[in-house]
Amino acid sequence: MKTKRLTVAQATIEYLKNQYVERDGVQNKFFAGCLGIFGHGNVAGVGQALHQNLDFPFYVARNEQAMVHTAAAYAKVKNRLQTFVCTTSIGPGATNMLTAAAGATINRIPVLLIPGDIFATRQVAPVLQQLESSQTQDISVNDCFKPISKYWDRINRPEQLITALPEVMRVLTSPGDTGTVTLSIPQDVQAEAFDFPEAMFEKKVWHIGRPMPDASLLKKAIQYIRESKRPMIIAGGGIIYSGATTALKSFVNRTGIPVAETYGGKGSLTYDEPQNLGAMGVTGTPGANEIAKEADVVIGIGTRYSDFTTISKSAFQNPNVQFININITEFDSFKHGAIPLTGDAKSVLEALDKALSNFQVDSAYANKVEKFNKSWDDFVAEIYTEKNESPAFQGEVIGAVNDVATDKDIVLCAAGSLPGDLHKLWRTSHPKGFHLEYGYSCMGYEIAGGLGAKMANPDGEVYIMVGDGSYLMMAQEIVTAIQEKQKLTIVMLNNDGYSSIGSLSSSVGSDGFGTYYRYRNEQTQQLDGDVLPVDYPANAASMGAHVITAANVSELRAALEEAKTIERTTFIYIEVDRKKAVPGFAWWDVPIAQVSDKRAVKESLKIYGENQKTQKYYL
């Protein structure tokens, strides 16, 4: 066997840059490059390997958590068919990635992490930043990645790389098993040389198949749908990842089966399709939630049924409701006692469409759904109506951004009150236009994720909608966007604190306690003094962004038009009224204190008890 002498780090990069994926005859490199921050734990190993492999692009990030968000957002836009490697030093560089790594796994998004690790020889232990244990020497902070990784490995000997890397790729390219993969490489092992087989570095193509479920289960599901009177579809992100949106449109246009969308699935249909009921669940539309309440067959496609989707297990009230789950992941296809159609969404939808060629819902049911679609769009139009109050209304701000966005553009958000309003209000015009990280709803994802989305969507604008709370958590990737000449349009809504949790706090009887950005009052010793004078525009300008300040929505519209003419990242600042909210139409299970001396808490507890009575087990 011919061999090639390389360091472990060099062999790793050489292997990764020769990995390809193929689906439906279309082939592309799986890795777009590497995001990283160097330290003593990776600079002489992975850093050196990247330096001599300049055809594997390297991007310098400003925060380790942020770069994993960037990689995940990129992979999401690319339908999980391409992603980035993320490399860090040991210690804090590694653990900084934990939050975003958990988010990628929760959202079923492939990212590869290569954190440096402590010396495998142990001779110089404890090295700088090493976590010591009195119980074992075989542990480091990288072990923290184990529960949040779909595959985790530590390379203590060079030859272990030969069998580890194919497992890394198997998991990353598996539609049903993907997520964060952590390959922990001790800093001394990274620099160690070995004679690796040359065959290891040949081009490797990983085929992404379209598996079908068990034939008898598919037949059973078809029978249930055929006999149903009020069927509905819950459209999850799996529809978009599978490229099944056209198949979904064909199926529901012909059968009349209504569709309600999760956060991940929004964009499965355009907003004006007659069968599209819009957002489902806690942040759902009245039509979607009413149809769900009566549905006798619920067809979940590519959804993991979060509590927001199921309204904390109270959305589906029909006592005889039957679930049919189409999902590439077996774990998700079995949820809610469903008929589990474990397979590819596009292939299964096409099979259902063919088998149910003579099936249509009752005309009265179809008309009811179409009326819901139209009445909700009328409601959105009213919310979007320009009022030009100051501070502005958040719904009106969303409308201004929605109006300026084209079919090539992406709106991106992750946390706060914005996701719920966007879920209900955003008029989707294409499958990739609505980008919400709501599996982990991670504050700080927005700008870092926006960078990844822009890198994956260079021909369209990326509109990042972010509150002041999330902005303060992680804004520094503006610098990376400037460095890489990746133009982002950041619309920052200032409500002087944590608006979303402030509203939730009030709903549970705690009056927004601890959710305002205010000085500590010397007299009361509470955080109820004057509003903090944070100059957000100046902060963004200091990192290189072009800054525009808008006093009302009319000025915001002008700012958005101006932003289109600016070639670098643009930051648009507007203040909003945190007390004025888009209506909600469902509850969410957040337990209320069972004992309190606060009257508001006692009243909230009574309402909570009534809502709990609607919860069900779906067995």
C-alpha cells in the first residue's frame, strides 16, 4: 500500500477537502472551508496544516460560538449539503463552541468541530487551560461535547484518524443522523507525523439517498388519509431540506389538504397558496390552530413537534386524531403514536400524491381553509399599515422589511419577541426566504448566522432582524463581515431590554421584573432607575458598519432603500414600543409558582390550571 507522510492535522485537512456529496445527480464539495481562531492548542497543528493547504479557504472569526452559528446557518441555507469546519484552541476556545454546537444538533444541522485538546503524552500536564481531575487523567473540557454531539471522537494515536474520519463523514452526511460532530485532537498529536495510506486522500463521494418507508405502513397511512374528513399537514423543515416544496404544492393544490407551518417549515408553501394556513402553534394563526383542534388525521412532514408546534400538547383536540409522520429520522417519525413513515419527504409525498390521485377533501372544508388564508392576509395587511408612530410598532417594522425584500432575499432571526411575530406575519415568497433558528432560539445567533446565510446566498440580501438584547450578546461578527466583504443589512430594534421575556414575566404575574436595561436606583436598590444610555449606532459604526438611524417606519423604509445601494454591512437603528404587541392566539406551558403573596401570580395560576386541562398524551 502506498503511503504519504503527513502530520495528523495535515492528513485531516487533506482528507476533508476531498469529500463530496451527491443528491439527485448534483455533486459538490461538502466543506466550504474552515472557520477558526488560533491558540496554542491548534496553531502549530491545524493552523500549520491550513497554511499549507490554501485551497481550503480559512476564515478568521471573532468568537468561537459565533463561528459555529455561521457554519450552521450556511449549512441550513445549503439544505445541509455543504458546511464548514470550525477549529479552536483548547480550554475556553473549545467550550465557547458548546452553545452553538448544541443548537446545531437540536436543529439537525451538520457542523464539524475540531477543538484542540490537552497533551496525549501527559508529560507536561497540566498545560495552560487544562481542566484537571483527581479521578482520571483521561478527561478534558472537550468531554463536555459528548452529550451534544451526534458523533464524538478523540484522536490519541495517528492511525486512529484512518477509521475516525469516515465515521465523521457518515454522520455529517446522514439526513437522519446529522448534527454536530466533534473530533477532538490533542495538540501534540496534531503535529505528529505518520505514514497514511494514499488511498485515504482520494476523492470520496457520499450519496444522499431518498429512502422510502415500509410498504405496509405506507399502505396503512394512505388508507387513513383516504378515510379522513378533516386531514391537515404540519410542514416542518424537513420538507425544505428534502427539496420537497414543489411536491407539497402539487399534493395540496389537488387534494385541498390544508398546511400549517412550523418555524423550520415556513416557506414550504408561498404565503398566498390557498391551502396555507400560516404559522402553527403557540405563535400560530387562528386558522391553523382551529383546523388543528378539529383534525382527525395529522400528517407531520419533517417536523420534530416542539412544544411551540403542539401548543404544549394541547393543539390537537379530536379524541380520535391519528398522526402520520413522514420523517427521515426514525426518532421523529414515531412521535405521538404515529404511523411512522421513515423516509425522504419528497419521495414519500410523490408516492402519496400518486396513490391518492382520486382523493379530495370536502368542498366545505376546503372553502373554510381558503377563507382562513384570505382573512389572515387581510389581518397582516392591517398590521403592516404604516402609522409612523414613535417609538415604532414592531409589526409595522416587519412589514417595512417584508415589503422591500425580494424573492432572492433572506430574513433571519433567532430570539426574543421577533420570532413569534415573524412566524405569524412574514409573507414567504420562496423556501429559503425565512431563516429562523428556533430549535435552540439562541440569542446571539442573528449576526453570526446572518454572515453564514450571506456566504451561502451571495446574490441576495440578508436582512437580520435583531433586538437590543441579542445584539449585546454577540455583535462582533460585524467585523468578520466587513473583513470578508459580506454585505449584511442589520435592522436593530431597541426596546431597552428583554421585551419577550418581559411580556412572559408579566403573564406569569412577575410584572417584567429584571427585564429592563435600567440603572440601579440608589433609593430602592432595584433596577428601576433611568434607561441605560447605550449608543448602539456608535457601537456598530466602530466595527465598520454603515449606520442609518430611523425615527419612524417612514424613515425606516427610506433607510432600507438606501441600504440596497451600500456595498458594505449596513446597520439600521430604530426604537420600538415594547408594550405594543402583535396579538397571540394560544397559550404556552410555563409553570406558575403554586404559592405566592402576589395577587397577579395567583390569578395567573388559575388560568394556567385551566389551560393544563387541554393537554393530552398522544399514544
